[in-house]
Amino acid sequence: MAEFDPAPNEAITLEIGAKQMNFFAVPNPKANFLALAIEGRKAVVFQLHLQSGNGYFALKVMRAAHRLQDLESICRGLTELKQLPGMRVCERYCLTPHNAPVTLARCPDLEYAILMPWVKGNTWSGILAAGRNGGLAPFNRYSATRLATNFAVTIARLEEMGIAHCDLAGQNIIIEPHSEFIQLIDVEDMFRPKAPPPAHIPAGTAGYQHRTSGRGQWSPEADRFAAAILICEMLTWHDPAVRAISFEESYFEPRELQSGHSSRLDAMLRALAQLDPRLSALLNSAWNSQSLSECPRVADWKEVLTGLDNGIKGGNWDLKNEASVTFVPWSTDMTKPVISWSDWGEALAEKEHH
Amino acid sequence: MQYERYATGDTPALIVYLIDISSSMEEELSQGVKKIDAVHQAIDRVVKRMVRRSMKGEEISRRYRLAMLAYEDNKIDVFNGVQFIGDVVKNKAPRFQPAGRTNTAAAFTWARDLIERELPQMKHCPPPIICHLTDGQFNEGSDPEPIAREIMNMGNDDGKVLIENIYFGPSAAAGYSASDPKNWTGIKDAASLSDPYAQALVRMSSPFPDRYMEVISEDKYKVAAGSAMFIPASNEGLLELAFVMSNTTPIQPSASLIA
């Protein structure tokens, strides 16, 4: 019984319930001897393409310690959210011994793997990391406000339903290409009314954690602090003074969050005040909060931002002199043969042979 | 707590591979597989895993920097210094033809000098890791142990440089006999092994940092706390464990607490 580790373009068949779906593993565009896969702490996510049709899918293969029976009911609950803005990945199938016995007999690694749509785009953390060396084209005060507004509307809609993502962070937010729309990923541990707690309670991600997050954040208020930081990152990233002092894949260094003095906070507050003083007041309120329930609701941000967004649409902003910046792909020159070289793909295929 | 730093595009991890390509690496490791072939497979698996851990959308981030020295009594700087993982995979995979004697001390001296040059720019990065793949029979040059100890005393304020040894010698000599690699509990005491070369490699291995143990246990391996970063590469399962270990520089995780 083979490990699930497809070669690029390898055919993959998944039998789920009465459906049989045929895919191939998409090659990594930067290393075409490998299938495109992204490894995180809990899972490896492979990109699959339907053999007939144009659909791209993500197959999230859980690592051994995270193959938990609860994933089946979690996925069922999440499916109900798939129509909400930003929740496209909630349309999903979980492969279980009950609904995919043939597939799992062939490849036990796929137990509790999750099949869902592949969301194309940059993660917000990727934009932050690259932005200090360039930027996202076009990314100015206008697109910043649109992006932040769309994000706030998405999270506020969840908030209104008593739902929280519980691990909002730059790496879990995808910005759709050529747009200011966002999609949330890594949604398995979301708080939903009446849903049982996950086996591992989220504690947030460094750079977005409230002072209380270390105790676990799985509640309707769990997103308030992280959303505040993310909204402010999105709103101010067009400002070169903000970009210049950004930490890494988050704007704030984790340990400076909610600390007494922070020059990054000062720069962000200045940039926010230029947009609307109510925004800097909201950030101050979140920054100084002692608990997540003391943080402003995401709905409070949404209210201010939709007013700004309407101002943009109404043509109140003069954008002619706004700065914009461009992302470029990373590349570095290199060469040099040593002893002998073989193609990585051939080498890996040889390995499979053994 | 040490070894807390994340490998990121701004604070990449540096992993230095030292590959023994002396003539004894032409010998069989198991079932018709030569030691050097197992090394080639190991390199390919490591590179594959690093790429996966470095993907940002469809881009490979600059999260890992690699250096690789192939050595016998001569030395070959495979990547001509240090390269980002995204650049390594633009080239072809290295394949070595074993020959000569085993000058491990010279290889560790090369690694020490490289790390000495790199450390001043690595103040905010995870400490470097040396991953040494060998069958351990040093038969040329001086004793490598003092140089390894010197390297293990280097570091930054996140921790000392780590040395991991992947042992391509006989499995019995490494105290390994379990049929299930996931139940292997590791080696804490060099004296528990019979082979003097294996003993030396254990002494030249750093203990696993707690932070790494967390990541390893997520793959359901049972390596005991305090074990040396010494892995007998006697079969594929253990090789996989070795890959996990040389890749466990923590990437930015979503922290979670056990409910």
C-alpha cells in the first residue's frame, strides 16, 4: 500500500460515495519534477486538476496525528457555510472509511483527507513578505480600502451568525487574483454554535495573537483581535512608511503586540488617522483590550469601512497621486555542474521503483 | 526557551549537508541498494519536502538555504557556497561516484568555517543545522570529534548549531533492530552501541531540542526526549525519520493547545 505522494501529472482516482472523480496531480510551476503541494504543520495540500473539465481542487492530506474521526462531522457542518462570501473552501468532501472504502484500501494515507476547491491567489502573508521588496500591483489607498472592507464584511457576516474562524492570520487569507476579494482557508477549527470543540483548540498565529490567545481562542469573539490587526495591515500597506518597518510575514513582531511602546503601532496609527480618525480609535481600543470580548466587534470596523468605501465609490478621493508598487517573481542566477547531475524527477521515479 | 525562531523568507534556516562519498559508500546498505544510492534518495526526499514546506501559493519562498559538501579525501562544494532552496531546484540533482578515503575532519572543518562566515548575518534566524550522511569509518585526517564539539558550541541567541548524523553503517552496530521504524526510541548513550565509529557519531550529535521533538511526535515517531540526533539509515522508514529531522526547523505554525 503506497504512501500518497503523486508524481506530477500522475492520474488520481477518488471514489467518494457513488462518485468516481478522476484527477491528475498538477506539476509545481517552480519545480516541475514535483507535484504542486504545500506542507503545513497538520497536512500536505496537493493541487489536483479534473481530467475532464477545468476545475482545480485541493486535496488536504492530514498528517498522521491529525487524522481524526471528528473531521467528518466538521466538514459536514462547514458545507452549510459554502454560500457565504469568502467561504468557498467550505464546499468539501471528507474521505472516510464509510464513504471512500475503495480509495482508502488503496491508499490509507487518505483517511480523513479533504477534497475542496483550490483557491487561487496570494496569501496576505505572502503579500506582506514580498511587499517590502516591491509591492502588489496595483496597491494603493483605494485598493487597500476595498480589500480591508471586503475582509471586514466577510468576517462581520460570520460574527453576525455567531461564527469565528479562530485562527485569522495572513497565511489563512487568500486574495483572489486581480481583485480585492478574499477567501478564508484552514477552516476546520472554526467556532460554530453547537459544534463540539476541536481536538486541538486554536491559539492563533504569531503576529496576530491577543494577550489571552495562549489560553486558546475558540469562541464567538475569537476573531476580534486578529481581524483588527489584519484590517489595519490591509488599510495601511499602501503607505511606504508602514511597509518600510514591517516585521516579516506579519506587520508586527509577535512580542510587541499589545506592548507599552511600539514604533510600528505609531506608524500604523498615523496612517489610519489620515484615512479616518475612527479607525485609529478602534485599533487603540483593540490594542489596549484585556480580553477578546473587550475588543471592538468586527461589525464596528465594517461600519466605518463601508462608509469609507462608499466615499471612494462616490469619487470623494483624489487618487491621481497615490503611490502604487509592483510585485515581481523571485529569481536568482545560478549554474554549475558537479560530478554528475540527474533530473530530480528521474531520481524520484527511480526511488519509487525501489 | 531556545530553538524558537521560525524559518521565514526573512530569517531563513541554513542547513549544511556533509555527504561521505568515500569508496565504502559503494557497499550495499540493504537488499541490493548501495549506500550511495540511499544517500541520493535521501537528498531527493529532503529537497522535495523543503520545497513543499516553502511554497507560498505557487512561489517557493526563501525559507531554506542549503550548502552541501561531498567529501572523501578530497572535497567538492556541490552548490558553490550557499543557495536558496528555490535556486537549488532550478539545477539538476547531484549524483556522486564514490572513491577514496574518508576525511571527516576536513569536512567538519569546512562546515565550521562556513558557519563562522554565516553566523554574523544569522542573528535573527534559527541556528544552522549540519546534517552529516556517512557510514562513519573515518580513516583519513585527524579526529573529527573536537571539531564537531567546537561547532556545537557555536550559535546565536536562539541556540547552538545542531549536528545530526545519519548513519549508513550496519544497523546492528547502531543498536537498531525494530521492524517498525516509528517505534524506534533513539539513542541517548554512545556506550550503548558496540561499534566505535557509531559511538563517535553519537558523541558528535546534538541532543534533539524539545521544539523539534514536538514536530517529530506529530508524525507519530517515538524518539525519546534527550536522544542524540543520530539516525541509523538502515531502511526506508528510518530514512524518512531522518528526513523529518533534518527538516524540522519550525516554520511559522498556527499554535494550538490540546483541548
